[in-house]
Amino acid sequence: MTMKVRKAVFPAAGLGTRFLPATKAQPKEMLPLVDKPIIQYGVEEAMASGCDQILIITGRGKQAIEDHFDVSYELEKMLEDRGKTDLLAIVRNISDMMHVAYVRQKEALGLGHAVLMARELVGNEPFAVLLADDVIDAQVPCLKQMVDVFDKTQCSVLATQIVEGKMISSYGVLDVKPADGSFDGRLYEIKNMVEKPKPEDAPSNLAIIGRYILTPAIFDCLAETPAGAGGELQLTDGMRLLLQKEKMYAYVYEGRRHDTGDKLGFLKATVEFALKRDDLGGPFRDYLKGLKL
Ligand code: UTP
């Protein structure tokens, strides 16, 4: 029987230190790109890729995420009373989106640890992991591209992107060989991976980005993995163990990724998304043109 990816896990328990002070009392996942919180872009991507269950790993100070996907009776009533039907539809649409479950990660012990928190609710089936701050603008949603690979291979699939120069040291990096078959030369079989190598030690220029499809065998691997760099349980270390047991693929996705967990990345994404909007794009473009840069 072929397995399907139905569940999407969003680790959102990190402290967001790169975005202080904005993230002191609010989750970075709730920072808006134009007018929509970052995490909603990811949830919409998961839904458009065939997932029908969302699991968000939260921590202290993340209440706003739960409130965002919940019903807001007072707000709905007020909008209804005032006849603001278009806004009411937007607000209702979010809470109607789908069932969202939450698990607390009591301490921020690393991305691998956050994924391990999903074990009980995911159970024995493949699942997607999306890091909300990687917002990916793509014609075919990035996760959907990966699901297509999974449907064919039934193996774990990591999204990868070419990163040139020293910046490669900020990522998990893949050692790969080209995979047989279709996918326009975008598919690789993974031989090994290292977390944040020095530029001279990087096995390639293929960086792991914030989209993963993993088989449930990852949970045993994470449970066996000792804490790594910075005392955190690294997802990359767990995946390296998984690689010893199963074949894994890397897919060079088509699309444009914005690292919105970084201040400059966030600003660039804001400008690009605003320029694409029907309601804002024109006046915003005129404004930018008028700036003496
Ligand atoms: P980041 O490396 O972006 O860390 O985590 P961070 O804490 O969110 O942000 P900075 O670097 O301090 O600014 C990658 C993803 O893993 C989640 C984060 O929420 C983010 O989505 N994460 C990280 C957890 O859920 N738990 C952790 O213990 C660590």
C-alpha cells in the first residue's frame, strides 16, 4: 500500500532571538508579511499540498498562534453587526481552514527535539515538517513539489537550494549523487549531511532549507541522537542516522525562498509581497520609485 503525506508539523517553539526586540513578547511566526502572519503562509502551503492535519509545536509566549487559528467570537460579531462582510469572510476563513493541534515543547532544546514532540500525534505515517520562517513563493507550492517526489519514491525528501560562498555555513549541507529517473535533474540521492560546516568543509553547495518530508522512522533516530552543537538536539543529526537505515532524497525545488526569521530577509519579503498585491502594488511601486536611493 502506498503511503500518503497527510500531516504537517510546524515547529514554532524557538525563541526568535534574531528578531529581538519584536519577538520578546510575540512569536516571530505571527509577524505579518504585508497583512498575513508568516505561519499562515506555511499552513496554506501545507493545505494546498494535500495535508489535512496541522500540528504546531509551541512553547511559552506562543498563545497568539493558537488564538489566530481559533474562532474569534467578539471580532466576528462586531464585523457582522457593522456589515463588514468581506473582513468577516477573511477572519472566518482562517478558523475554518482545518483542524489544528498543538503540542508544547517545554524547553527549546532544538529543532530535532521539537520534531520528536510530534511523535504521538503523527504516529506511524510519513509527515511534512515546515519551518514557517522560510516563506517560499512558488507557482507550484514547494511542499507539493516534494509530495510528488514522495508519492513516487516513498522515501524521505528534503528540499534543497544552491547557496554560494560562505553563507553555506549557516545551513545543513548535503553530500549527494544524482538520482535516476525523472524530475528534470532536480532529484538527488543523499549520501551524507553535515550541520553548519566551515565553507572549506562543505561537501557541496546544496543547503537544506525549511521543508522536509520524513518517514516515521525518524522518531526512533531522534530518540537515539545525543545533543549536538549548542547542546541542542539537531534534526540534521537525527536525519544522518535515518540515512543509515533508509534511502533519502534531496529535491531542488522551484521557487523563491525568503528567510523571514532574519531582519533583512523579512524586509525583502515584505517589499516583494507588497509589490505583487493587486490592491497595494501600484501605489507602493510609485512610492518606492519616488525614494531618492
Ligand atoms: P531557528 O534556528 O530559526 O531558531 O529555529 P529560532 O529560535 O526560531 O530563531 P533565532 O535563530 O533565535 O532567531 C528553526 C525552527 O525550529 C523551531 C523554531 O521555532 C523555528 O521554526 N525550534 C527551534 C523549535 O521549535 N524548538 C527549538 O527548540 C528550536
